[in-house]
Amino acid sequence: MGLRKKRHDEPEAPRGDWAVELRGVRRRYGRGSATVHALRGIELALPKGTFTAVMGPSGSGKSTFLQCAAGLDRPSDGTVSLGGTTITGMSENKLTALRRTRLGFVFQAFNLLPSLTVEQNVLLPMRLAGRRPDKRRAAEVLAQVGLADKGRRRPGQLSGGQQQRVAIARALVTRPDVIFADEPTGALDTTTAAEILGLLRSAVDRMGATVVMVTHDPAAAAYADRVLFLADGEIVDHLEGAPADRIAARMRTLTVRTPVGAAA
């Protein structure tokens, strides 16, 4: 699954087979004695059409990992590739264009524009990318997230769970290579959170999407195909198809061993 060590005589998988690829990625902040090593040489390749959860205690580097993987922050060393395209070293304009067309984002805060309708919010990535808004595509993704009849409403007329559904539809509208989700259920109740996680799972299983999700919740991580555990800026373990109780047990061991004061 991109985590095992490759034998010397084993052929390298074609770059296009990986949705997300990090090679020797390090991220440092500050200088001298004040240097913080947020990521310490991440080696990772995630296949297309998979759901990966990233967990770790506070200060483990999971937020920095997500930012570097999504091109929102630049690594100090190493390379990041998305869908076979190396984004390390890209100009900010090219990075912005790539994020608008080939990546989707879902955050804890829904980040919807209150003055726009639901349909207009979903179509925003197309408008920002300079593409003609495709209302048929907007209707399609709104139907997929169970909001077929809500296109003309404003975000303020929707519940929190419905607003997060709009955010997922917005993330799906451009058929992105990868959807990055940062604590997407953090502001939701347990029942609504399960519905949102079910939608992300469905995006992978039925639409072939690739989802990378940072979460602190073992129950949320259990929806993923695999869980990566970060500690002190390194991937220290992973679990495949694990239930929430096993994920929680592994997290408890990380909480004990992680140094205080490491970067978030």
C-alpha cells in the first residue's frame, strides 16, 4: 500500500499509479536552537481510489503533513507528487491552478460563502479556475450527497450537517485527483458525523475518489482503508482496515511517547 520497503530488484510502480507521493519530505521551522522539525523524512505513496486517515497526538506533525501533501506549504527537503505531477518547486500561480482543478478540500469549518446559493458555492471551484460553471455537474454532485432539492437555498438555511454535505459536493465537482479532509466531522454531532464519513467512504467506493483525512477520532479513522500514525514528525505505524477500538489503543501508546513541544 505504498508503506513497505521496496526490494532492490523490485521494479518501481509507475508514477501515475499513485494519487499522493511524498519522498524524503522534511519540514523545518525556525533556525539554530529554535528549529522545530515538523516532518522528518516522510516516505509515502498512496494508491488511487483509496481512503487514508492520518492520526497522531498534538504536535505529531499531522497538520503539517496535510499542508505539504496538498501543496499548501512547501517542504524544506524532498518532493511531493499528486497524480504523477511533481508539485515541489512549482510557482505559486501554477500551484493555485492545480489546487483549483485537481484537488478538493473539506475542512472542519465549512467555508461556504453565505451570500451565494448552495449551487453557486458548489460551482465556485470552476469559476475560480476560469471554467464555465457546469450546472448539470453541480446538480449531479448535490444529488450524490443527498441535497438535490437544496441548490437554491443559502448556507444559513441549512443545518451544520447539510452545510458539510455542500462542502463535500464542492470538493467533488471538478472530479479531483485527491480530496484532502482536515477534521471534517469535528464540528458535528455523532450521528451527523457518521453520515458525512459515509459520504466520503462512498466517494471512494462508488466514484473512485482518493481521500486523505486528518482526524483525532478513532471512530472516524475506522472508515478508512488504512490509518497512518505520526509521532514527532515521522510515520511510526499503520493499520489496515482496523476497527475503532484497535485504532484507539494504538493512539494511546503514541500519546505517551510523543515529546512535548513538537510542531503541530
